[in-house]
Amino acid sequence: PTANGCPPDVEELGRSTWTFLHSLTAAYPTQASTEQQTEMRSFLKLFSRLYPCWVCADDFRTWMAEPSGRNEPRLASRADFGTWMCEAHNEVNRKLGKKEFDCRFWEERWRTGWKDGRCD
Ligand code: FAD
């Protein structure tokens, strides 16, 4: 990890950004209005162009735009969006040879805390 007070490297930037992105899904409405979905779709599109690790951004954008449409953001509800973000993160995990996360637990990790009370 980067020492305190130094500019972030790709890993530190990534950890902070995933915290932000998963927190965004945790705060998303249980059922989103059309406007809320449109706003989030715009955000993700811009994010995928502006994220300041260019190879990361390029790959993320390519993954989202996969021609079958299966990786398009799913924004109807918090459950959909949270699971989609978890899948996006797993795609990067696979690319980097990291362990995949079991997406059934995304909400315990990022919203409610673990049922065993370890976050209390
Ligand atoms: P991170 O992957 O940062 O994860 C942080 C925490 O999130 C984990 O400790 C775990 O508790 C939790 N978590 C892990 N997986 C999931 C999941 N699927 N769903 C929910 N929670 C999860 N780095 C590169 O070197 N090359 C790249 O191309 C690249 N692309 C990136 C694209 C994006 C959009 C982002 C945000 C980051 C990218 N990164 C990339 C950074 C990389 O993903 C990691 O953030 C970095 O390597 C640090 O990894 P880490 O092991 O600390 O955990």
C-alpha cells in the first residue's frame, strides 16, 4: 500500500473507488424511478470514460458494452444494481487473478454488515 500522504497508485485508487461504487449501490432506492435510473446510467457512462486509470476505464467500458447486452447496468432496483456492480467487480477480479466474491453477500459486505455481528 502507498504510504500516508502520497499519491494513490492503481491499487489504492481501485480500493477507494470500489468502496465508493458499492456504497453507491447500497444507497440506491429499493425500487428506482425512471429518472433515478437515467441519472445512474449517465453517471456510469461518464465514470467509465473519466476513471483516471486509463486501461482500467477502457476495459470496464468494453465489458459494459459487450455486444450481447448482458453486461449492461441493471438499474431497476437496489438488488439488481448491487448484484450488477458485484459482477462488474468480479470481472476485474478474474482479470487480475483475484478471488471472486460470492454476490449473494454483496449487501452484507456493503450495506447491512455481516449477520455474525462482526461489524457492530
Ligand atoms: P479490491 O478489488 O479493491 O476490493 C476491495 C474490497 O471489496 C475487497 O476487500 C472485498 O471485501 C470487496 N470485494 C471484492 N470483490 C467484490 C465484489 N465482486 N463485489 C463486492 N465486493 C467485493 N487494477 C488493475 O491493476 N487493472 C485494471 O484493469 C483495473 N481495473 C479496475 C476497474 C475499476 C472500475 C476499478 C474500480 C478498479 C480497477 N482496478 C484495476 C483496481 C483493482 O480492481 C483493485 O481495486 C486493486 O487491485 C486493489 O485490490 P484489493 O485486493 O485491495 O481489493
